Amino acid sequence: MFSTSTRRAWFGLPIAALPLLFFSDAAVLQAQEAADQIKSLQKERIEKLDQVVKILTQQFISGRGSMESLRDAGRELLKAELDLSANPKDRIAVLQKSLEYAKAVARIAKGGVDAGKTAQTELLQAEAFELEIRIHLLKEQQKLKASEKK
């Protein structure tokens, strides 16, 4: 009845693809709304975790908190920030900021050890966390360099 060329709709698409032409705007809009909602929730999560880290940092400084709790919260915050970071340069910036924070925590732990208020293990955990972030940062920097060479 119809030739093959007639059965093909506009732009050479099969007839079955026609609904996609008419409904794709709605689907794109729904996908964008979902992406916006996810981003908003990610930002809210980061805000909450940032508050947790600040509270735990103050508790650690005052001798009421543990390095383990602080490190775990710092990891969660770092993971949340990396999840929100879309490109390698943003990820590197997040890791650099986290590294500065980890260095500060290690300095605080060192001061606590020197003053006899903090256990040596707390300092070792702080230093290990700092190294963990440094390693992650170097890996991200290598990925960026490799992608720029392509």
C-alpha cells in the first residue's frame, strides 16, 4: 500500500518514532525537573553534612569528640560534594578544599597530642585521612591531564 519511503516519517524516521517528536518536549522537561530536584537535594545534603562537620570539629577541638566521627562525617561531606561536581576541575577544587580542611584537623590533633589531651591514634587517623584525600586529588589531577591530552 505505502512504499518504504512513504512509511518513513519526517526526517527519515520510522513511523513508530513519531510520538517521540511530539512528546519529547514533555519528556525533556520532566527529565530537567528531575535533574533540578536531584541537584537541590544534593545541595541540601551538603549543607546538612557541612553543619555536622562543623559541630564535630568543635567537639573534637574541645576534647569531647572523636577523630573517627569527624573523619566519617568528613568523608560523607566529601562524597556528597564530589557527587554534585560535574566536571574534573570542580572535583579537583572540592578535593583541594577538603585537603586544606584535613590538614587543619591534623594540626589540631597534633596540638592535642603535644598537650597530652589527644591519643596518638587520633593523630594517626587524622594524618591517614589527609593522605586519603591527597591520593584522591592526585588521581583526579591525573585523569584531567589524561583527558586534556586526548
